[in-house]
Amino acid sequence: MADDSADAILAALLPVIDGLAETFGPTCEVVLHDYRRGEQSVAAVSGAVTGRKVGGALSEIGLAVLAQGGAATNDINYVTRTGDGRIIKSSTMPLRDGAGHVFGALCVNVDVTALRQAGDLLTALAGTPPVQVTDTTFSNDFDDVVDALIRAEEVSRGKPVSSLTRVERLALLHVLDRRGVFTVRNAVPRIAERLGVSRSAVYADLNECRSGEESR
């Protein structure tokens, strides 16, 4: 029954995303995610801001929703930066099935690059602090999202992840787990490849991380 209600919600939203995108014009994109599809969560898209296609991957933001699970709430008007430097104002609204489980999300992305440039000029003149911008990977390939997360961890640690000690690897897996990476099917072999260890080693380390978290 939960799957039936989720399917009904997605079907009801399909005409809505087209209407929203057309209302806000060419700088707007509306993406409908079905997290039951795993890494290929994009169920429908209207507009062309992030280049997402049906069957495309969820971003770091989608992973965060999955990591929060039932505690996920609407995240409205946050600002991100794409790989090509464009500034996107976004809102992500989790979708719940009839049993109250989060199964997807409705996301609205608006390219505000030109407005931001004008705003930065006004901000500089007014002497007020700028709005914080977070780098985000919008891609149709989940491997790009994994690579972005790994690169960020390499920068913060000052060394490639393939050279981490086991203690450092446990800390990395803990971070990735909290960010929702392992909620996506087939994430373990991807991470194992980048760490240069076996899948069984990642599973064992991940279990140790989670056991330590539960015992606190």
C-alpha cells in the first residue's frame, strides 16, 4: 500500500512540475525524485538548469535527505554553486508515502547567477556579509557525486584517500555514512574502488563505525 500511495503522489505531481517551471521561466528547473530508484532517482524533470535527465543521479542534497530519513524536513531557499560556477537557489521538499516514509523529493532550482552578481555589488556597497554558497554536484551519473565527496575529503585531510590509515579510513566512512552515501545501492563497491580496498573491508569497517555509533 505504501508503494501504491507513493506512485499516486508521483503521478499527481507530474503535471505540477511543468506548471511550476513554466511559471518561473527559463531560469527555473523542477526535478521530481523517486529514491526507490536508487542512484537513478530522477523520475521527471522540467526545465534545464542543472542538466538533469530522467534516470539521472541524486546530488549531495538528496543524499542528505536520505540520511535524515523520517526526520527530513523542507529545506527552502538554500544557495549552491555548480561545477561551472553558476549560482543556484534551490528548495527541496521531501515526499512521504501513506505510511509516512520519505520516498522521494520535489526540488526547485532557479539560476540566480545574474541576480547574485548584481547582489554582490550591492552587498559590497552596503558593507553587509554575503550569503553562504555551497558547492554541489548536479549530475546524471552518481559516480560524479561520489568523486566530488571523495575530493572534498581529500582536500580536508591533505592526502589521497587511497593512502589513509585504517583509523583515518574509519573516520572517512563515518563521514560518508552520515552524509547518506551508503543508502544508495552499489555505493560500497564504488567507495572500495576509490579507497583501494576490498568490498568486504569496507563492509567490515562500516559495520564497526555503526556499532561504535550505537554504543555511544
